[in-house]
Amino acid sequence: MVDRIIVRRSGPLEGSVTINGAKNSVLKLMAASTLTAGTYVLHNVPAITDVSIMSELLEAMGLKVTSPAPNDLQIVNPGDLTPVAPYELVEQMRASIVVLGPLLAAYGEARVALPGGDDFGPRPIDMHLRGLELLGVTFDTAHGYIHASAPNLQGARVMLEFPSVGATENVMMAAVRAKGQTVIENAAREPEIADLAAFLNRMGAEILGAGTSTITIDGVDALHSVEHTVVPDRIEAATYLAAVGVAGGELTLVGARPDHMDMLCQKMGEMGVRTSTDPEGLWAMSQKRLRATDIATLPYPGVATDYKPFLVAMLSVADGVSIVTENLFSGRFRYVDELIRMGADIRTEGHHAVIRGFESLSGAPVKCHDIRAGAALVVAALGAEGETEIYDPWHVDRGYANLVEQLKAVGANIERVS
């Protein structure tokens, strides 16, 4: 027997779900703790595998990471770290590359393994390196490692050819200790960028414009450790919106930030999922069969590529034909074969998928290929006839603290077995 998630068709979902802290924010906040000595405290930290991997990475460099209370993390930086991120940890998680910027700011050098991560095609880090080079960093890549050196970081104008989240974060964390002013043009605008900037500003950095396409950073001579609460996870919230869309019912997403999901909520509305701001977060209801619509992924504030697997799962049971276009990453339709195993009618060509919705799918054994694809299979299975067995659920554990438990609590017929 192997570990798997078993889902059977579920009736309407009812109740509330608490949204955890954002995976895509907390990992970067943890990386930023390498900037200077002290004790850092993070609240609203999700109990996910990627946080454990980042904790191991920090400890390998000499920090001490503990959890004094549920959803809290304490990081002690003794101030004399080994600026090396080893392959056996970095290859498990692509977000590890963001230790490069803060290590260069703190120690003037770093040795970081080339990153691994999700299985949906290459995501090159060229923009990270080009941005850091403009600050005076020199690189030598050999034997699977990036050797970076920057004895004198200098502020510069950095024009990103694409609003890359990781490149924006790496340049921003390096620039907080650079001499002079750095301006990042065409910067990523995601809420997680603004959360990292708030964390760095609390540390004593001087950053303006985070959340817009132009970020200005004035380098400072010293920083200090801080306490911070992680922003809610908009991708997790999107997962539960998709779940109520497929299964029907009414959910309140406690802690969700509707202002971080404007375009998603608009698309959900086109498909028939009603949403509105609630004093506790976000309210959602779905009572009828979903409607087809066309979707294209774009940098924030557009529809995030991380939302797309859930939306494809929803459109598989929607009334009509939809076209979904992936504008950000190649290879991110690999989970489609698993939905086809469940009876979905999806044709892919290049960056496009044409989806002809059926009344319902049928349960089948399927396999996770990455975090969001695994969650999308769970969503699809909620509306499928019979039983769906989802294998390799450890992918889901990387980004979700308690997906099975939360869905079961609101009426889903779901369990995890070994």
C-alpha cells in the first residue's frame, strides 16, 4: 500500500475554512533572516513541507529554527553563517534560490546549488543573475553550483525583462545593503513582494513602491531582527473557491484577502461562483452548473499561473467550451493527462488548452505532478462519479498544511490513507 488521497463525489460544501499564511511569502521571509544577526519571530506560518525544507537549509548555514507554538516560527541568526546552500536541499525546492541575494548582502559571497522544484518545465534564473550583476555581483557556475561574489554592492537601475517574482525578491534583498540607491523597473507586483518589503522595512531597510512596477531601495548600513505576521495565502484561498465551484455549496474563507484576488474573483463570477467581501475574509457560493469562459494567465494583478490548474478542473465540468492560455511557463499542462483519465475532454497545443465541459467526470487512479496540480485533482474529484485515488500526495504537502482535513470538515467525502 502507498500513501494516497481518496475522494468520492461530495454534496454541497458548507461552513468555514481558515486560510493559512502564504507559502510564497514565508519562504522568502525565512531567507531574509540571513541578512543580519538576531532573533526573528514569524506568525501565521503554514505547517507545510516546504517550510521544513527551508528550515533545514537555514540550519545547514548555521541558523537555529524552532516552532515555539503552532503556526509560529523562531529563527535565531548567530551572525556567523556559512553562506552555502547545499544541493540536497536546494534541489527539492526552487524557492531556495532567494537565499542568494541576502547572503550576498550580508557576506559579500554565496555558493548556491542550481535549483530544482516543481515538475512543470524549466524556469531559468537568468533574470536573477543579470539583476544582481548590475549591483556588482560576479558569478561563476560550475559543478551544479553558482559561486557569487560581491565585496562592494552598489545601487543601480535594474530593468527586468519580465516581472519575475524571484528576481525582484533577490535584487531587493541584495539592494537593502548596497551603497546608494537601487531602482527596480518592471518589478513583480504580487502581494508577497509587498509582504517581504514590509518585513525588510521593519528591519530598518528603506523600500518604497513595493506592490507597484517600480521599487526604490536606498541602501542602509545596518539592519535588525523583527517579528512579523505572514500574509494569507491567496493560492490556498483559490483552491477552496474552486472546490465550492465544483461541489457546490457556500463557504466562508476566514482570513482570505479579496483585494489580493480581484481578477480571480471576476473570473469565478463569469463561471457562476458568487463571491463577496466578508467581515471574516471572503464569502463564496455556487448553486448551479458552472459556465464556460476563456482564461489567460498573466503576471499579477492578472490571473496567476498557480490558479490555472484549479480553473481547468472547474472548466472540465462547466457548460460549454473554454480556452485557457498559459503565458508564463511552458510545460504547465502536464496534469491535463490525469484529468483526461477522469474523463475530461481537454486538447492542448503549445500554450493553449481547449476544454469541452462534461456534466461530470468519473473517478480514476491519478498522480500528482506538482503542488497545485495535486490540489486541482482533489478539486476535480469532488465532482466526479465514483472514487478517485490520488497518488504521490507529498506534492500537496509541500504547499497545503491540512487540505484533506479542511475539506472533510466542510462536508467533502475525502480521506488520506497509507
